[in-house]
Amino acid sequence: MAALTIEGVAKRFGAVAALDDVSLTVADGEFVAVLGPSGCGKSTLLRVIAGFERPERGSVSFGERIVSNGALHVAPEDRQIGMVFQSYALWPHMTVAENIGYPLRVRKLAARDVGREVDAALAAVGLTGYAERRPAQLSGGQRQRVALARCLAMKARIVLLDEPLANLDVHLRARMLAEIAAFRELSKATLIYVTHDQAEALGVADRVAVMSGGRIRQVAPPAALYRTPQDGVVSRFVGPGAVARGQVTQTFANGHSTVALFGREWEVRSAPGQTAGDVEVCIRPEDLAIVGEGRGFAARVARVLYQGGRSVVEASPAADPETTLSLSVDSGTATGIGRTVHLALVDGWVIPE
Amino acid sequence: MSGALALPWTGARRGERVAFVLLLALVGLLALVPIARLAQEAIAPHGVFDPAVFAGVLESPTVWRAARNTIVVAIGGTALSLALGTSFALLVTLTDIRAKKALVFSFMMPLMIAPQVTALAWINLLGPNSTLLRAVGLAPAPGSPHPLYGAAGIALLLGIEQAPVVFLAVRAGLRALPRDLVEAAQASGARPWRIVGTIVLPLAMPSVAAGAMLAFVGCIGNFGIPAFLGIPAGFTVLVTLIYQRLAGFGTGVLSEVAALSLLLALIALGGLLLNGWLGRRKDVRVAALATAAPAWSLGRARPIAEGVCWFALFFVLALPFAALAATALVPAIGVALGPKTATLANFHFVLFDYAATRRAFLNSASLAAGAAVVLVMLSVPLGYSLAGRPPGVRQVVGFVAELPYALPGVVLAIAMILCLLRPLPIVGFSLYSTIWIILVAYLSRFLLLALRPVTNALRQIDPSLDEAARMSGARFARRVATVIMPMIAPSAVAGGMLVFMMAFNELTVSALLWSAGSETVGVVLFSLEQAGDAVSAAAVAVIAVLVTLALMLIANAFASRTARGVLPWQP
């Protein structure tokens, strides 16, 4: 059964539509990342789920229970969901143990039970022995673990994470991402993770919802999002690569099409029911290969970015100089700027619509 | 994201909305209703519009003379406070002058000490009866008029008292000055003096002007100084005119004094609105990067600047209060102070033997403590539930809470009499001529002093700390008690101490509201001075100064934990 159902939610701030007819269904125990550039409405969506913002239209339900619709709005304090804030929101006047135990004390749990739950949560995040510390005495990573322990102790079925890694050093992020995954295993909670960093979103989530301009553009597992973006916005925002204009000349029943691109015809993947005509084609770096003259199309190398063993080559096709393709090559074979290379399309994806 | 706590209307539960409406109603009752009642009494005394009383007041030559005097001394006081406050602010914020903490603390003292105490100290310093001047043979001849009586003396003391107000405003403006603008001028080759003249002062001008307006309003409403230095010389300002009319003719002339108060309130309100307008213009600049102001080296001029500062403080602060203490220590006026004559008898007399002063200390301490406790308890939930409201709501409530503090105290006192003279509905008795009317008036007058530190502190709290408590299931009252209160407690308590300090030393409001048995420290000080008991008056004043000083030092002890800007004398 769905843990969280959002249906047709809309929210405006003045003239700006922060959320515009947003719908999303999240299964019990699922880990969904909400990905988008700043100002796309992802934080507003999180605050609507938490109850800090009341949607103007649409509804939000936890399981069977409606928490927001036109007539009703359950206050945040009555929603029983956990939240990890960007700043972690640890109360500076309480110890680590008091921070973690706070939701339990609010629910009038007996002191002994609070102590037991707090100890268990501290052990789970590897902070046993830190119970009497103050938040100010902890490192950034430890603070995040306390915030996670607080959600763990309150046994929240839904946990919202608002850019939890944004305040951490780069080298800490990978480790903390792993801890969030471990937290998920332990709590079995449904996780909604808001971020603008696609590496975080694609790396840990079961599904990723890409938002832009207050709308959800696509919700799909990371691989599907990467291989089959549903529109140009998703294609440009998620993953490297380029979007080029071409024409579908022929379609096949097996989900492939022939497209005319850069002066030649290529066979690429496409959605079932794709019709012939002008289209956009998503070309990832691994969809391109360097070939001998006469077997591909000519392109002029505009930039070479050395990245250790491999280099990223950016090149513009002679037939379409406005488009910048990128491909990854062995650094030994990288050519110089201004040289002409010949490229072939070994794969690609016709963006639907 | 704004820095304010998020408590949207929609997310709030019904209980806290009810609480908010009740708190707003209380603020309205304390601050808005009395002033509206005053305006009504002045222009529509019997419920119908009747400008006759107001027009009659405006026709009286006495009123015109008092109004002219008011504006003359206010302009003089403002000019002096502007010169003192601005130059001190420039010196403290922009240079490497030493002992800034002690300098600022001392400079703020005249604002924290009650004006009537300051006036009494100066009277004791420079008058023919000056114990101090007699000791060195410099006292004016006996029987000669006191040199401070009249317009010039009043303007001098008003200027000294209001200089800290200008200082605070200008310092805030200088601190908000984007540092790169100054550095760009330095890179252009400009010398410090030129930068101050062409960059710093023009950019800080809205703050300077706002400080001047506040000082002007403060000068207009001051009672203690013109009462001590004007009344004996027959020099009347509007505030003392209202006092004399009401003291002389009783509540029968209420309509007339209400009209006078309205006139005074309108002059003050003009200044306040101008100040608000200037403040909004200033905000545009504050939006730029907050900065540490440059600390220009004064070089060889530093000892000179420090010497001038400390000498000025010695003259306006140490000398008058030494004179006051000297008078308090002699058995009677005219007795020279020496090891043989010095006595603590006056202190013993006012603290233990004389019923009126003993009662006054108790009354003032109880009133001040009561007002501080009630206002802190009111301000925390009010400030918290205000924090999440739309800016418009916050501004309106802020303005309403500011009215009784910024308007002259006599205006508030007359308004309170008008509201509380008749028996209260339901309970059926009148608070007038009891001590309770003073408490109500204090709650109204000092609400702002308690509320401002709370809103300051709340603004500096990460809103997610409150949201995390909501996600934990904590409701309004619980969040206030377990999350908000502990974090803002130092600031809230500091606000309470400010209330106590101001209420303990208060004279303007209680001078019009006191009755036998409910005298305050300010009132007995005034009565003793008018009755010519200079030594007892000095003893009362010295005790008041010591209490103020002690409270300032106690508040300092936890200053590091209060939000920035809560204690005005903190650097």
C-alpha cells in the first residue's frame, strides 16, 4: 500500500507558482529522491508533506489517512513524521540524549522507556558514549547522525530529508550517504530526500522525481531516468550529454527508430508509439564512439578536460555547430583542441513528445 | 528563506490561534485603547465631535508659550545630543580607541539613570548650596538664582540624557555600512577625515536623522528635567503645564489636559512617523553585506581623544554624582563635608525612619518587579506567535506596542486616568487612586522594552529548531516552554531587567497617577526636593543610582548569552 499519496497539489507564493498540480505516490518503505534546481519547488513540496505549508488545491494522504485537502489540514505536530533538516535543527540547550528523546517525552513515554529507546538509537548510529554531549561539541557528521537518531527513536514511518548533506564537506558526503542508506535498512521507513545534487539522488534512491518550475517532470528509477528521460528538461538536468534536433524517419515495433542526425541516419531507442517527424534526441557520452573517416560525421573538438585515466572531449558536429556533444575517451587517445574527429552514434534516445 | 521563525497561519492549531488573538487583544487594551480614549476626550468630550475644548486650549497664550518653550528646549537638547552622540559613535566604531567597553558603559549611564536624579545631581553640583563647590570656595553666592534653572540648563541636561539615544542609532547605522565602500574610498587615496565626510556620514545620514528624531521625541516627553529645573524658575513646558493643571485643579480639568496631551502627542507622533520613514529608507542599505567597520589608527592623537572622552565623562557623570553623594552625606545643607561631618543618617532616615520614602522604595520595587515579571511572561508567547505572522501584522503590532513607550509619559498617564477613573465593568470598582493604576500604566509603557529583546532573540534562532519540535509532536505551549524559552531566556530576562530598571526609576507616569500610600521613588524624590529637604532627596537619589548601577552590572554578567543588541550599553 502507498505510504504517501500526493494528488494535484498546488501552492502559490504571490505570483509565483511554487507547486503546480503535483502528484506523487510513494510505496511503503520506498526511498524517493526529489531532484531539481533551486527554486523548483522541491522544498515547498517537502514542507507541504510536513504540514508547514498548506496547499491551495489537492490532497496529501499518509496511507489511508488524509492529512491535507481543501477542508482539512493536520498540524505538523500531529503528523508523526520525522524530518532531518539541512541545519540538523539540534536544540543547543539540550544534550544529545535529550535531543533524541524529545519526541518521546512529548508523547509522554515513561522515563525508563525513553532512556532505552535513546540508547538504542545512539547505538544504531554509532554514537554510544556521546549521550551527554551538547550539539556544539559535535562535528558536522556527528550532528547529522544525532538528527537521524532522533527520527529513529520516534519510529517515524515517513522521514523527510531536506538537503541533509549540503552543509558537509565534500569528503564526508559519501560516508553520510552510506549512513542514510543504513538508516533506511534499520528503520524500514519511507524516505523522501530533497536535493539539488543529482549524484546523491541517483546514487541512493529507489526512484527519483525530477522537478522544475513547480512541476514534477518525471518519476522513475535512476537508470530509467538516465536512459529514457521523458522530456528535454529532464534530459538536460540529469546526467551529462547533449540534446540534438533530428527527424525520425522510420519506426520499428521493437521500440527503435531511425533518426536523421548530423547528415546521416542512425538507429536509436524510442518510446513505443513514436511517430515520424521532428524530434529531440538525447545523446549520452557513452552513446558516441570515435570512428575512421567516412564511417561517421565530422566534428570539431572545442574542449578537452583531463580527468585522469580518461578525458572528456567536447566537440561540435560540422553539420550542427550549435550543439556540443561530449564523450569520454582514453586520455592517451585524446586529440587537441581545434582538430576534427569522426564520430558515430552507437546508441541514443528519442525524447517523447 | 527569511530568518524568521515559520509559524504559518495555516499550520497553526486552533488553540494557538485563540492564544494569539487573546494576546493581541491584551496589547490593544494596554496600548491602543487608552490613547484612542485620550484622543476622543480631547476632540469629542461627550461622544460627539466638539472641537471647542481643543480650540480653546490652542487659543490660550499660556499654552502657546509652553509649546514654544517645549520646542525650543527640545531643539537645543537634540542639537547637543546629536553632536555628542554622533561624534562618540564615530570614535567608538571607526577608531582604535582603547577601553571601548568602559567608555560605552559610562556613556550610556545618563540614559539609564532617571532624568530627575540627573537633574538633582546637577542642581547639587552647581547651585549656591553645592556641598562640593563650597568645599573649594567656588559656589555661587547664597540667594543667587541657580545657573541651571531655565531653558539653557534644561536643554543642556536633555542633550546629555538623549546623547546615548543618538549614539545607539548612529552606531547601528555605522555597523551596517558596507566595508567595501570604505575600502574603495581608501583605494582611491582618500584620507580618513575625507572618507568620514564624503562616504561614512552621507551613508549613515538616515541613521543620524533617525537618532535625532528619537532624541527630539525624548526631549519633548521628558518630565524630570523641566520639573526640577523649570518649575522653580517659572519656566513651563507642555509636560509640566499638564502636570501643574492636573495637580492644581484635579480631574475636573480632564478634558482640557486631554486636549493638551493630544497636542503634545501630535508633536511627538510627527517625530515618530518621520523616524519610521527614515528607518525604512535605512533598511535598503542594511540589506548589503554586514561588516566589521574599519578600525582606523588614531596614532598620536589617541591619548588626546581618550583624554577628551574621559574628561567629558568625568564632568557630566562623575562630578554631578559626586556632588549628589556629598549632599547625601552631610547632616544638613550648609554643613561642609568632612571626615567629622560625614554621616549615613540620611540613608537611614529615608530607608527606615521616614514612612513615605520607606513605602516608596517598597512600592517602586514591587511595581517594577510586577511589571517585569508580567511583561516577560507576556512577551515570550506574544513574540513567538508574532514571529511567524506576515510582516504587515508584525509591523502593526510593533508600532502599537511602541506607542505608549515613545509617546510622552504624561500623555499615557492622562490616557490611563481617562480609562480607569470610572469603575471597571464587571468588578465594579475603580483602579484610580490605587497603586494598580500605576501597574497597568507601567505594563503599557514598558511592554516594548520586554518585547524587543524577545523578538530580537527569536530572529536569531534557526527556524528549523522550532520546526523540528513540531515534527516531534510538541504543541504551542510545550514548544514555548521547552524549546523557545530556554533558547531566548537570557534575552528575555535582560528585557525584564530593563523593565525593572526603568520602572523603578520612573517619575513621569507616577507623578500624575500616585495617591497617598502609592508613592513611587520618583514621586518622593520630587516631593522632597520641592519641600526643600535636599539632603534626604540626595540620599534617595543616590540609592536609586546604586540600584540602577547594580542592575546594569548584574545584566552584564550574562550579556554574552543574550542576543546582540539587547543590552543597549553592550559594545
